[in-house]
Amino acid sequence: MNKLRVGVIGTGAMGKHHVRIYSGMMGVELVGVVDINKETAIEVAAEYNIDAFSDCENLLKTDLDAVSIAVPTSLHKDIALKAANYGVHMLIEKPIAESLESADAIINAARRENLKLMIGHIERFNPAILKLKELISAGELGELLSISCRRVGPYAPRIRDVGIIIDLAVHDIDAISHLYGKRALNVYSIAGNSFHIQEDYASILLKYDDKKSGSVETNWLTPYKMRTLTATGTGGVASADYLEQSLDIWKSEGLIKVNIEKGEPLKNEIGHFLRSISNDTAPEPSGEEGKYTLHAATAAIESYKQGKSISLNA
């Protein structure tokens, strides 16, 4: 079987991890990397003995099968449309785009060219969440009623173009909807900024049908990093720690510590993307799922600015 020819566009903090993982995967030929800073591209390329480009089209036209797009969100649409024109399957780092209109343009281009389009909501591939989804589907928690997340920690100075809702809360909006297997109907949020040009703390409430709820607390003010999720059902309560990759379940008979086989979420994510190409299956999260998560996040921003609940059905 021929190796899948892949490339990475954007060699910042996340893009470098994509490069590292592709370079070590069986059945993959890492062709090259692109960065607007040619020196950065050359430095990364030299480490893995691949080609460096400063223009994404020069990489895309090298008969690529797939590409990871890990550039600032505002550039996603332009690069994704170029990838579609060259018939290249795409894994786009979250969020899918800076606007719903751009998201639609990306989705339509991928559909038109019959390409795989996956959005990198990495927490779906955290071993603790993979196991929790499996247990929820098996009915271990009974009927799921509420899911709450806490994602707090220090500010990363590289985050300049978006606030914390688009940068961080999207992880939990996606995870909550994924665990429920459905989309929220309404969003209400309270947020503000203490030092960032956009919001740097937020509390978000998601309303689902059947009186199910999701909540997200996030900020860049806490001096330590915490990434946790609690799922409450009629048959038990599950507590997941993204960082520790741990999962505990409390039932009437006591605490159950679930055995988790730890692994790198991004490696799981990229593996899923490549298998979808090789097996001609639909990758998840899809472009439509990425658009929904962006819709919910932008509605949360609209909600705190207007001081009211926002419907996602409008």
C-alpha cells in the first residue's frame, strides 16, 4: 500500500506537534511544512529532513493526500479553500474558522471536491473522554442530566487574536455536546476582561432538550492549570481529569476508579483522521460539528455582550 503523503501548514506551538506525530507514524510520508516565517519552516524541516515552504500552494501542489492546517484562525478559510482546490484532505485545528460564513465556505469546498474535512477538537480523543463516552453509551450513568467543565489556568501570551471563549471554551462546548450526542438549544454566558483586549474569564450555560444542561467555567486568571469534567446521571456521577487522563465514577455502592490506558490525544486524533482517508469513512468531528461548536461559542460571546440568552436555532 502506498504511503499517505501529508504536510503541515503552520509550525507554531500546535503545528510542531502535528509534524512530530506525522513523522513517527507508519504508512505516512511527511513531505514538508509551511510557515510564513521561512526561517521557522527551515528550522522545523531540517529537524525532520523534509522540505520547507513559505507559500502553502508550493506544498499543496506536491501531490499531497492530506494536510494539517495549524495557522491563526483568521487564515483558516483562505488556506482551506486552496487545499480543496488541490484535492487535499484537511485536518483543521479548532475552531473551524473565524465566522460561520467562513465555516460554510470551507465545508462547501470540501463537499464539492469530495474531501475529508476534520476539525481538531482534541479533547474528544483524550483517553479519559473516550472511555467516558463508552461508559455513557453503555448506560453506566443511567440517563445523563448535566455536564459541568472547569478549564482554568495562566494566560499564554501567544493568544492575541481571540478571547478565552474561542480559544478554550470551545473544547468543552464540543466535549459536552459529544457526550450528550446532541446539540444545545440555547446559550447564556457571563464574561468580561480584566487584562486582555477580549474576554479573559467566562461562565457559560448550555441548555439542551429534556432539561439537560452543560456548564463551562474558564479563565486565564488562575495561577495553576485545571481541566476537569463532571457528568451527572440518574445512575452515577463521573469525574474526568483531562490532564491526568483519569476517570472516577461514584455510584450508590461507592467509588469506582476506572482503568484508563493513557495516550497522547493528538496522536489519537491524527490517527483517526488518517484512517478516515484510508478507509473512506467520515471523520469526526466533521466540518458541520466544527461549525456548530463555533456557533455556540459566538453565541456565548453575543450573550454576555447583550446580557441575554441566545437561541442556537435562529
